[in-house]
Amino acid sequence: MESQNSSTGQKNEADQTPRELPILDEKDKSQENSDHVPLPSTSQQEAETRHTLATEPFQPILKVLADLESDDPKFAFPAARLVGLYRRLWESCVSKHIDGQKLEQENMVLKEADTNLRQKRDGLQTRHDKQLSRLRFFEQALELSRERLVGVLDDWNHSSRLNLAGLSDNARER
């Protein structure tokens, strides 16, 4: 009876262990054979990269665990759980690392865009400043021309009054 329970427990452990230990050699081969498939989208590529970086270091360990399962199933199950925990931790680290790199790249793009926008702003500010200085120059030149024109008109008006006054004096004398 006890042997039935232990063999049943071993079967349960054996049944659970392969689910915990997926060996990805078959997936890797199928991905290598599918070279004619169109390029996946960036999110798909990112997911594949994450998956590859997260599982690749564990392939040798998974093979050893598969061998261990056939040799000593009682020891293989706890070892597989431990490897599974480390694998999840590693996946988390890989994910954070990839996210950090992605943010770094996006930050670089934003910095370049910021630099370009600052250069454009500086160029527009310089252009604006030049236009303002030209406007001030034209305003000063217009004011000077107006003053001269007013001076000429005053002189002409004054001399014409004198001429008119002289003509009227000449007309009275006659």
C-alpha cells in the first residue's frame, strides 16, 4: 500500500516535472527553419528577445534536470522548483534590463529632438532679434526723414509767407 502511494506520488511528481522544465530545443529549431517568414513587428521581436534572453541560460540546467528526473525523481522535483524560481527571477531581471535599455534609447531620441528644437528656437530668436533691430533702424530713419521733411516744409512755408508778404507789400506800394 505504501509502495502504491509512493509510486503514485512519484508519478505525480514525474507528471509535474516536465511541465516545469520545458526544453526549448524544438522551438529554437523551428525558429531557425522559418527563415522565409516575414520580419515580425518590433513588439514581437522584443518579446522573442526577452524570451530568448530569459530562457537561453537555463537550457543546460534543464537538460541536467531532465536527466536527473529519470535518475532520481524525488530530488528532481524540488530542484526543478528551485530552478523555476531562479528562472522567474532571471526573467524579471532581463525584462527590467530590456525596459531600461529601451527607455535609454527613447531618452536619447528625445535628447536629439530637444537639441534640434533648441537649435531651431535659437535660429528663430536670432532672426526675430535681427528683424527687430531692422525695424528700429527703419523707425529711426523714418523719424529722421519726417523731421527733415517737416523742416523743409516749414522753411518753404516760412519763405512763401515772406514772399507773399513781400508781394502784398509790393502790391500795396503800387
